[in-house]
Amino acid sequence: MLDEVERWLERRSWSAADRPLDLLLAAKRAAGPQGTVSVVLPALDEEATVGEIVAAIRRDLMTDEVPLVDELIVVDSGSRDRTAQVAARAGARVVQRDAILPRLPTLPGKGEVLWRSLLVTSGEIVCFVDADLRSFDSRFVSGIVGPLLTEPDVELVKAMYDRPLETGGAVVPAGGGRVTELVARPLLNLHWPRLAGFVQPLGGEYAARRSLLERLPFPVGYGVELGMLIDALSLAGLDALGQVDVGVRHHRHQDGQALGRMSAAIYRTASLRLSRAPLVRPRLTQFHRDPSGGFTPLTHPVDVDERPPMAHLPEYLARRAA
């Protein structure tokens, strides 16, 4: 891992417990209009989970005693189930994706929804949360909003967490995040090694200042998180980025073909930003939860050498000719 990234991990990685709510509320009051917070849930057919998330945020972060979040919006991207009704009943303002900027035909994809949400939110801090989370904890919001209220130089904060894989009645503690480990993390380590310290680079829970988001392009599909991270690094620098440990993320897992489509979109997003750049650094940093409760980085070399075709070797040709 680069020395710069090791120093960044020390300075810009926190736990949600580092900033209790009373500290955040005081910082929000001191920030004035710059401390207004909008939470956006992009949703497509999430009636089973969206209501619990909305209810938890309203109960924990939108009361007279704890007015941390100023607005909570669910952007429905054409759900065929009762997502919109469930979200509205739980207390969210529901906006249909196609009703935002109607002069521009909508494109399918999560990034399209996030991009359009900037037109219907007013907060100077915008927090995105996926709508398929189960056993939702409001720290997913307060944790990642916290550094933006208390650290003036921070502009974007990602959540980090454990992602267990729950399949067939079995639980693999660190088995989730397959696209992260197989596609995104290698891409970042090899081509953008300054971003190698992010535990969950593709996570859908992150918060940013509007002043940054409005300057970023948004890939319309699954590549939005990777593209946003790379572009934010370019625009704001590594020290303006941070991450907060919020515990464990439980969510719906996708099948292999869906993961393949996601991987293709992420690879395409990266390729557009590579501009034919060579391999920067043949090292891969992965993260493991350590006994003390934190995340430990472990760095491994990546094989980069290739053997030539055997037909090019004179010894092989001679053996074939014998």
C-alpha cells in the first residue's frame, strides 16, 4: 500500500461511534445552511424493505429532539410493486424518476436516479442509501454524514462494513461483495492505487457535499459508485475523501448473471477513465476484520509476467521436430 494511503487510513477512516448524535447536532447548528441534510433512497421494487428504512430514519434522525436529517426522499424508478405506497406511508416524500426533468428521456439504471435526485433535493449534504437493506441501522446515515458536519475539508464519505453472504440458509461472514473483490478492488489497486484504502468502494451508502456532486458526471448504471470515487479523487483530492465503519450490511444478493452485468458496467466505467493508462502498481490490498473490531489491510503482489507462446520457444520447436 502506498505510504500516502496508509496515512490517509489513519486520518480519514472513522467509526460511527466516534461522533455521537449530540456532537453532530451541535456541528449542524454551527454550520447553518451548509449543514442541511437530504437523504435519498433510489428504489425499484423494494416494498419489502423500503418502509423499515424510512421509518428508522424518521424515528431516529428526524424528530424535534434529533433533527439531523432535513428531508427524506424516495425516488421510485418505475416499481411494479407497492414501493411508492409503502415508502409514503412510512413518511418519505416519494418522487417518480420520470417526473424529474421530463424534457430529457430517462435511461435505465441506478446512476440515472441518483443524478436526477439532485434536482429534487435541497440539502447541502446529500446522503444516498440503498433501499434493499435489511435490519437497517440509522448509523448508516448519521455515521457517514458525521464527517461532513465536523470536518470542513471532507467532501465525500463512504460507509464501510462487513457484508455476509446469506444463501441457502448458510451465512458466509465475509462472502458478500463479490463484484467488489473480483472486479472493483483489482481495478482500483492497479490503476488508481490512491483509492486502495476504501473498504467498500462500490457500497451504495455514501454522503457528499452538493458542491462536489454537482460537478461530477454520473454513469447511469452500476458504474456510478466507481466512477464517482475516481472522479472525486481527481476533483477534490484524496484527503477530501473518507470512510466510516457502520457495522454490518444485510441486503438482497443478486444471482451470477446479474453480477456479470454489474461487472461489465463497472469495467466499462473504469475503461472510460483509464485513457489507455498503463498498469500503475501491481499490488492488491484487501481488508479483513481484526479481533479488535477494526479493519486490517493486507497487501499482496499481483502476477503481471506472461510466458510467450510455447511455439516461439526453440526448445519446444526442436522437441516437436524430433
